[in-house]
Amino acid sequence: MKKKLLLIATVVLICVMCTVTAFAEAEEATNMFVGTFWSLVPPLVAIVLALITKEVYSSLFVGIVVGALFANQFNIVGTVDTIVSDGLIASVEGTAGIFIFLVVLGIMVALINKTGGSAAFGRWAQTHVKSKVGSILCTFALGVLIFIDDYFNCLTVGSVMRPVTDSNKISRAKLAYVIDATAAPICMIAPISSWAAAVSEYTSGVVNAAGEEISSLALFCKAIPYNFYSLLTLVFIVAITLMKFDYGPMKKHEINAANGDLFTYGKAVVTEEAEEGNSKGRVLDLILPIAVLIILSILALVYNGGFFTADSGYLNDFAGAFSNTDSTVALPWGGLVALVLTMIYLICRKLISFKEAMSCIPKGFIAMVPAILILTMATALKNMTALLDSDGFVKAALANAESLHNFLPAIIFLVACGIAFATGTSWGTFGILIPIVLSVFPAGSEIMIIGMSACLAGSVCGDHCSPISDTTIMSSAGAQCEHVNHVSTQIPYAVTVAAVSFVSYIITGFIQNWFIALPIAIVLMILTLFVMRIVLGKKAA
């Protein structure tokens, strides 16, 4: 019966599509899907399907197809052309630099594993970190230290801490959450990061009350204390860890992990057999490559921004160079140099031969194939929402809220959450909203800074929750966790922090002083967790 119904539905759909196609050219009517709520339907379809089917590849592809159908008003030929040209091919062209950087990271992880660096750190951590609380806090601390880029953060922290968290019976879903929660949120409050550089592109030319231009980096730094979602996420992780409190689907994963099942659903997402590693490997063989990669990544970012070029006007202006850089070019540049130096160091240490080093190249690439495939399809889906002018729909919706001046930061936070969740991109979201926010509020005012912070915080929040977010995907890859498991366990935690952040923005809209607002937000976050533990504990009893 199910097969018959599916066949009938397919035939009906084909007939409808053919009918619309036949009349599309004759009518040439205005596309009803462009610039309306329909523009957000394709990503919503992909998200719902991913959560229902627990299969991300087909869900993303269905979302792409729906978006292409809407963009072409169900014209079949145009739909296929849009999927291939404007979707998949355009997504590869736009993210080629990120793909290279991902492959480089995959190779470095394979090298470190092959030479025993990760195993050495695991042995050290197992000797010094002997509790679940210590393992999570160690993972948290490492995530905070690797602030330069969220991709680098996700993959490095995951590969280093997996042996430690596994030995202390922490579920892979919990590991993926901690990785994700210390990736984008940390980058969004770190002045020296690829995210700060991206934000700076949209905040140039802002003036204060005296008419003097405020530097992009200075504006970014002023916004940090009001970035409640990022800051409260860090408070949240430390609080639930010290309280030994879990809830929602994560609680089931943690209970199962304590009984020896780290995955609950599915298994480890690995594409190669685990490496034993060289027994001569030391912790330094892990720390040194990572340190070199961070240093060279920073140098590459400022070099690309013109820091070492006298003619560019950025010589000795570190902040200016960082705001002028292109991370999709700089990070592969720094990564490749770091990779070569790492290979030379490990070969000279006689931990690995040249032939073994070369064998790590395809292994690193293969390890990144699932992430690259999902990232390609997720970017293609974002391209579909762009064709449908979801930006215009959001701008119009936000413009109608200008009268709610003091409540506007909270509204901006919600709008940014919705866009980032539906599209899976923080950068695209604050790229859309920051120019609007800067034009809505008085130039250089405190409420303008609060509004911009709300925009950035909402972008991170939506990105954090979204199944099609590249950072969410990278976190799953870093923890070697089923992607749907990571998404389903993370959302209740992210929503809790988002709710407290929303209330905090309502309060801040009237107080407009971070010295008062930030402590209130932190207290609200901790009180919320204590109340939830009491309430959920009573229900369980």
C-alpha cells in the first residue's frame, strides 16, 4: 500500500510540475516565492527531513531541489540547471579555499596520529585527568585556547580529546557539544580570529556621536560584553559540568556512555582504521604542530591583509590588516606551510618515513570527504535561499519593528537566530543584518552596539543549532559522532542559553550598561540551571 501511495504521489507531482512548466513561459508572472516566507521553506524542509529521517545527505539534496523548483517556478529544465550551476558548482567555487584548509587539517591529524602524538597526549591526559568533570573541562580549555578559527578548533580538539573522553565514559554526543560550543562562540568574542575579520567587513565607516570614525576592531571589542549567547554558552558548559547535570536527549547518551555505549544510536563515524601510532611519540609532537599552525595561520591572515606591505597602508597596523584579510585564502596558505614544516620535523625526529608521511595525504583527504560533501550541499542550499531573496524578506520584516526601540535588540536576536538556523550560516546572517542594524540605531550610540551584539549573538545561536551549519558538521566530524545525534542532543542546551540571552537583551535594552547587564545575565543563567535541575529531578522521581 505504501509503495502504491508513493507511486501515485510521484505521478501527481510530475503532472503538476509538467502543467506549471507548460504555462510558465506564457504567463511570465512575478515569482511568488521570491522575497516572501517561501524563501525560507527549502532550508526548513531540509532541517525537518534531517531530524525525521536521521539522514543528512538526502535531506540536504531535497532542500536544494525544493529551492531550485521555487526559483524556477517548477520549470524542470531551469530547475536542473539551477541545481547544477547555481547550486553545486557555485558552492564548490566559493568554498575551495576552505576545502583545501580542511584537507590540510585532515592530513595533519593523520600525521599526528601516525607518529603517536595524539596517543602520547592521551596517555598523559589519562594519567592526569581521571574524572568526567576533568575531561570535559580539559576539552573546554583546549577549545578556548584554539580561538583562531572554528574549523581548526573543531577538528583539532576532537582528534586530541577523543581518547581522553572515551576513557572517562563521556558520550560522543557530549564531546561534540563541547567542541561546537567552544568553536563559533569563542571565535565570535576573540578579536584575533577569522570571525572578527569577517565582522569588520560590515562595520567600516561607523562614526561616534562626535562624528569621528570608529575603527572596526574597536567596535567589535565594544560589542563583546553584550554578546550574551557566546558568553553564556561558556558559563553554561562550566556550570552543567560542575553540577553534573544533563537533561533532554543528552541525558540518555550520558547514561548509556556510563554503561559502555558511547554512541547510543549508530557508531563512530570513521573512514579509516584507527592508527596505533609510534610508541616513541611525545606530547610535544602534538603541541608543536598545533602551535606552528596557529602562529602561521595568524601570520598568513595579517599578511593577506597587507600587514607586511608598506604600500597597502596597513604596515604595523595589525588590526587594520586583520580586518582587511580573506580567511579563505590565508588559512590554506598558513596551513600548507605548517604542513610542510610538520612533515620535516616528524621525519627528522625519525618518527615517520617520507613514504609514510606521503601515505597520510590520501588518508587525511578521505577523512574529510564526508564533511566536504555535506559542506558542499549545505552551501548549495544557502545559494538557493539567496536566489529566492530571503534577505529581502528579512529586511522588510525587521524594518516594521523600528518602533519597538528598547525591545529591538531582543527582536534582532530572534531574527538572527531564525535566519542562521534556516540557512546554516553565521557569516551570511550578520552580513545581512549588520548594515540594517547600523542604520536603525543612532550612530555610535550604546544601543547601536547592543543591537550589533544581538545580531552577532543570534547569528552564532542559529548557526549552533542548525543541522546544516558548517561548524555543526565539523563538530560532528571532530568527535566522530553521528551528525543527527549531535544535532538532536545539542538543541535543548542551545535553546536554554538562547532563552536566557533573549531575556537578557530585553533587560539590556533598558539598562544599556554592560557592567550591570552582563552580571545579571550570568546570574540568570546559573539560576535557570538550578531551577531546571530541581524541576526535572522532581519529575524523574
